[in-house]
Amino acid sequence: MKNFSQNIQENYTFSGEHIDIGVAVHENNIFTDTRVSIPLSTLNRHGLITGATGTGKTKTIQKLLERLSDAGVPSVMMDIKGDISGLSMPGEYSEKLQKYIDKFSDLEWQVRGFPVEFFSLLNEGGAQVRSTVSEFGPFLFARVLGLSSVQTAALTIVFKYVDDNGLLLVDLEDLETLLSFLATDGKNELASYGQISQATIQVIMRQIIVLKSQGASQFFGEKSLDMNDLMRIDDEGKGQINIIRLMNSLRYPQLFSTMMIQILTELFGMLPEVGDISKPKLVVVIDEAHLLFRDLPSEILSEFEVIIKLIRSKGVSVIFCTQNPMDIPDMILSQLGLKIQHALRAFTAKDNESIKKMAKNFPISEFYDIEKTLTTLGTGEAFVTAIGENGNPTPLVMTKIFPPESRMDAITDMELAAFLSISPIFALYKNPINPESAQEILAEKMSMIQSQRQAEEAEKARILAEKERRKNPTMTDTIVESVTKTFGKEIARSVGTKIGGRRMGSIGVEIARGIFGSIFK
């Protein structure tokens, strides 16, 4: 026993900033003097929290977010079920909770709430998360629409046309207007980029209608989410916990999972390289991570793997949460340094085979039968291993996780409304902005084209009338001819000036596209 305690203490004692998440357990003995800690300097090597339903996974996430906030590290959390919202309110004592707390003899524990901001995708209650169509880029937007590879290629051509012509796709109406223009008056302009069939354009437009029926018009627009608003630290030095409420969005997994990819893409594009730092600038926790990778096209997965690998040098840590580690693609799983594994359930031969494979993902342990213990961990217990300050994995240790100090349940609608009423972030994103974008520019352009056509038709009529009148000119004809000539020239001059003068300068945005074709500003 002494050897076990010494081993864990030596490998989980760090000189730099760290957070304690629990104490070591071995052979049903709780070592209250043997803390299990995570060094913040290596947390940007990303992480994985897994376990079956009811094993305490959500409470572990909640405790981790509390500790990060205390350490001055802001975080982003996807809230699928709504229960993580309790972070904003003090916890509540109960007899059951007190019995759990009593297992930690020297635990400093008090009920308290934490600095939280709520965000919403589809009317879940929170500051409205928005992104422009241009910021999403063709590949991510094609995933949301469920387009085929041929249709995605066509959409990529459309985005190329947008960039070359200094247009900005803010909302879905912008894209609809653009597609209508390219199918009619803009066909000749698009021809130099490649042929897009009318059938393909119609399919894309139908998919946009489906997307709008799901409520996505709320998401695509301005003011788009400023990543700096996710990285705030309050006056007491605590990191802000940003909860993105997704209870309604669960019906549309492609939308909210692609939104998370877009957020990481945006962070990757905007943040400078910082190398190794004492603690992360931001921790992003992706719950129900299996939804992120479901039906993810191989080309997007490949680029996402690159982002996960490189974003750690920008000071961003990504922690995936799911029931089964096998939900995570191998290339991403291999990049995850922190592993917190709650109990797994084995009901079938296939389950047993999976557990054998999962046991091999952990460091070899001289103290535990990993495969056996994975199915016998109690609620609130988990296997933990992290990346130590020396860059090596810490020994696997069975850990009794500290209980959260905030409420371990969802807040009420009334409590949420009270939070939002005083939230500066909610007020900032409450009302949509409708800047001049592709819809307005193309509408004006189509109007000018129509006016020009009318001017050309008037000129043709004038020439025809002139030929007729030359046979027998009168004083009245002479006057009419003069007026018509002058009027026709003025129309042509006016139309040419408006079309020619309408360019990128009216938009005032410098556009550069990076991974996924998303905009980096």
C-alpha cells in the first residue's frame, strides 16, 4: 500500500499550476492524502472523458469546469441535456451528498456558483450564437445541407465567385438570392468558373429551404459570435464558463456538430502561436462527441485532425466526452493526453471484446487489472491518466472524483431569465444586424440590368421610329428625336455608373479563406 501511495504522489505532484480532481483509490481503500491532479501546462494536449450512462461522467465534467474557472481558465461547454446549467448556482446539501463528501477527510468544499454565460443555437435560452454563411465556408456549409460531392463542388464554385466579386454571404437569404441570380442573369458571369447545372442549383436551393424549416435562419446572420467573448476572465480572476445550450438542436446533429467544428476553425484562424504556456487560454468541452464524427466526410475529418493537432500550439485544449472511446477516430484518439474513464457496461460478447481493446489504450498498471476494473468502477469513480510536466503519461490511477460545489441539476426557466436579464453578452447578441450584403447588392445589380435592358429596348424602338420618320420628317418629329436621344444616353450613362461603381469597397471586409474554405478575418 505504501508503495502505491508513494508512486501516485510522486507522479501526480507538480511544480507548476495544476487542478485537483479527486483522490486515489486502491483495493477499496480511499487514500485521502493522495491527490490526483492535472497539470495545466499539458492540458492543451487535449483529453477524453468517457463512461456509460449513470456513472458520473457529467458530474466529472462539472467539477473539471469548476476547477478550471478557479484557475482562471475560461471554457466552452456543449450542454445537450440542460443539466450542466447548474454551474451558475450554488449547490444544495443533501444527506446523500454529505455521505459522499465525508469520504474526503480534508476536502475544502462549499456551495457556490460560478461565472457563467449562456449561449443558444435554436431558441434554447441564451445569447444567440450566429455565424455568417461566408464564415462557414463551402465545405462545412455543404455538410449542414447534406450535399453530395458533386453538389459540394458546385457550391465551392459559387463561393469562389463570391470572393472574386467582393460579395458577403451573411444569411441564408443572401445565398438564395445569389443562386437565383447565377441561374438567370448571372449565368454568363459564372460560365468562366465552370458549368453548374440548373438541376444542381435547384437541389441546393431546396436543401436551404429544409434548413430554414429547422430554424437555422436564427443561426446564420450577424452579429456573428466573437471568439474573444468566449475567453473572458472576471474581476476576481475566475475563468468564464460558456454554456452553449443545445437541447432543441439535438434533433439536427449535423447543424450543431458542424457549428462546433466552425468554432474551432475560427479559433485556429484568429489566435496567434503561443507554444508551451503555463495554462490554456481556453478549454473546449464537446459533449456527445460521437455526434461530431457521425457521417463526417473524410476530407473534413482529415482537416479536423490537423486542427486538433495544431490548435494546441494556440493555447486551446479540446476535451471530447462520449460513452465509448471507440466513438473517437483513431487519429484523433491518439492525440488525447488526458483520459478520464468511468465505468463501462458489458452486456454482450461484442461489449467484452470492445473493453479488451479499450484497456490497451491506457498505460500498463502494476496496481490494477484494467480490463476487470473498467466494469466494476462505482459511480463517481474513474481511471485517470494525464500528461505529466515531463511530457510522459502519468500512471493510471483509480480516482474518487470530488463532488461539484455548484448545483448538480438544471436551473429553472425563471432563474435562467434572471441571468439573461443582467447579462451583457446576451444583450450584445440579442438583436440581429442586417448589413449590406449579397442580397442587397445583387438585387440592385439585377435592377440595374433590367433598367439597362429597358434602355436598350427604348433605343431600338427609337432607331426603328427614326427610320420610319426619315421618309417624311416633321418639326414635331425633330424635337422628339432630340429629346429621345438625350434621354437614352442619360439612362445608359446612369446604369453604367451604378453597376461599374458598385464594388468591394462598399463591403469593407478583407476576406481570406483557410481550412474548410472558412473565412479568417
